[in-house]
Amino acid sequence: MTPDPTEQGRWRPLRRLLDAMDADIARLYTERGITGVRPRFVAPLIRLGRRGGMTIRQLAESLEVTHSAMSQTVAALQRDGLVTTAAGADARTRQVLLTERARELLPFLEAEWRATEEVVAELEAEIPYALSQVVEDLQAALDRRSFHDRIADRIADR
């Protein structure tokens, strides 16, 4: 019997690390009595706070995520009372707008964002290579040959 391939996972440690870092950020919110805010909400909230109302498509494009992912995020933000929607420039679009509660949270969310970026830079200085450089190097390699093509070739060999 061949070994279970899910027993090994090169991405698993990175996912665990990112999850742990997000959990630490979420803990900061909890310690300050901020409920309903998850780390993945912060970028869209700050973007809306800085640019004003945007459509889901505009927000998704500005943050480089899919429309589907942003649509799900906006739905969660609505459920948590952080955004509302209003009719857009035409009947086909809706503007996503911050609620008063979200506007009140913005100073802390922006402070947390800046502090997080500073800590990531500090962590990069503690290790012999910058995580941002690793990401750039991986992206350059994938620009030369896509992840899809690399996997498809491996599957074809089997």
C-alpha cells in the first residue's frame, strides 16, 4: 500500500503560521472589545474608509481578489454590521458603504495594519532571508512557468 500523500504537506506549515498570525491579530481585537471583525475584513474596511463607497467589483479589483471572494466578504461584513449597500450609478450595481460602527473602528484598524507591517519587517530582519523576497522569487518562477502547468506535467508522468 502506498503512503497517504496527505501525511506530508509543504504548504501546511505556512498555512499554520498564517493562521496563527491571524489568530494573534484577532486576539488583539477581542482584548479591545471589538467583536465581529476578522483579520480578513480589515483591508476592505480600510480601503472603503479611504476611498468611499465602491462596488464589489471595484473593491475586489483594488485588493486583487476575486469578485466571488469579495462578494462573500461583503456579505459577512453586512451580517456583522460593518457595511451596508446602496443603489449604485445604475440599476445593476450596488455601492458598498461603511457603517458608523466601522468608521469608528477605522483608527484602530489602520493602527493595527501599520503595526503588523512593522512587525513583519522586524521578523524579516531576524531571519537570514526576507519572506517578501521568497514570495517575489516564487512569483518570478511561476511567471516563467505556471503552477498549473507544473502540476499537470507531473500528473501526466504518472
